[in-house]
Amino acid sequence: MSRQPPRGRTATLACGGVAEYEASDLVPTVGGIVPCRKHGHCPVVLPHRTDVGVRERAVVTRQRRSQAELVAYLEGRGTATLRALRGERFSLRLIAEAERAGHVHVDLLAGVVTFRTAARSGRAAQYKASPAA
Ligand SMILES: [Zn+2]
């Protein structure tokens, strides 16, 4: 029996774990809750549906960033998308660690990472009641 290496049909979880799938159709979307070997169930932060993951991996591993750099980056902006952070070479594992440490809040459904102190203000303003005319 020969073992085939995974061909990019994986999903990176918020805890840093990786779930593998036999078909790209089975790979969940961002925010989907999937079984996790360590925690029972964890939300997906980075689904890989096709083999584009191979090229992405080369970019991500180019240079590692520290949690202090992530905090400094978000402190200046207040909020950033997961896509933008990955573009800045911040790994999802690093972002998950920063959330556990209480530095940032990760909104998986929106794909947005918010600096903790900024997350406290303005939350209610997003939900303005629009009275029916
Ligand atoms: Zn997990």
C-alpha cells in the first residue's frame, strides 16, 4: 500500500490543527465547525479546496513573524482581515496564539481580526435598528 501525500484538500483550524479531506467538495468553508483531533470540534480559518495550497505554502513559510509584530501591526490599524494578515506573512497559528493570549479577537465568519482594546468600543453601533417606514 503506497501512501499518497495530501494534495491540498485540507482545512486549517483555529487551534492550528489541520484536517484532511478525501475530496475537495468535503472541505468546509471559513467558520465551519469540523471535528478536531485535539479538541473535539474547532472552527475552520483556512480551507484549501484545490491544489493552490502548494504555492501558498511557499509564500507563508518564506519568513516567520513574531506575535509582537502581529500585535504592533494590529495596534496601529485596529482591525485587519485574515487575508491581509496572511499577505503580511502572519501565520494562522500565530494569529490563533495571539487570540488565546488575549491580544486580538478573531471573527471567523467575517474573516476579520480585531485588536483587543479596539474591540470593546463601537460594537453596539454596528447593530442599528432600522425602523420600518
Ligand atoms: Zn482544535
